[in-house]
Amino acid sequence: MVVDRFYESVYLHDLQQRPLVPGEREQSVEIMFTPQTGQYLFVACLWTYVEPAGDDPGFYTFAAITDDPPLEVVEAGHDRCPIPIKEENIDAWLNPDPGNLAAEYAILDDRVRPFYEHQLAKQDA
């Protein structure tokens, strides 16, 4: 998946790095994370096809692979971050050797590590 940002829901008090005050309810806000360089990220994903069942049609689905986040994402109140792989590893990721799982883990370990700026995402009116 090619992205230039990603969004996460966090609790406002976590974003503000403070505990809830007595009587305060948790309030979710959406944060937009953007690489400081403005570069595109090639996010590692896994996909599958779900077979039809009864009257339900089959469909393709996917998920971005995530890992523990860098400090700036933690400080913004979130606990996961997508894994952006290096552009030179895209072909190897998309055409894996099924007998060499270690090579896929090596691609995930040899990732791009941008600094992520964050801001509140625009809220729907």
C-alpha cells in the first residue's frame, strides 16, 4: 500500500500526555501522522481471499502490518505504527519465496524509519 500519511484514533488525554481528571470521560480524536520528509511510504500488507459462504459473496481483504511505534507516535498517544518497507524491497515483498520466511522478516526489519509529525485530523462538521 502506498501512502503519504496515516490516521489513528487516540484518546485526547493520551495525546495531551495527562491522566483523566475525575469525572472526565475518554474522548477519541483522530490524528494524522505524516513523514517529516513528505515521502511516500510503501506499507507492508498481507492479503487473502475469503471464499463465498451461503448467500455471501467472496471478497479480497488485506491488513497493513504494524509494529511498536517510534517515540513520536507513542507521545501522540498511539501504540502501533505501520511498517514502511524500502522501495528496493517492494518486488521481493510482492513475490516472496514461500520456502524462505526469514527473507520476508528481513525486509520488515530493514524498514524505512521516518520521523512522523502529527496533527489533529479535520473533523467532519
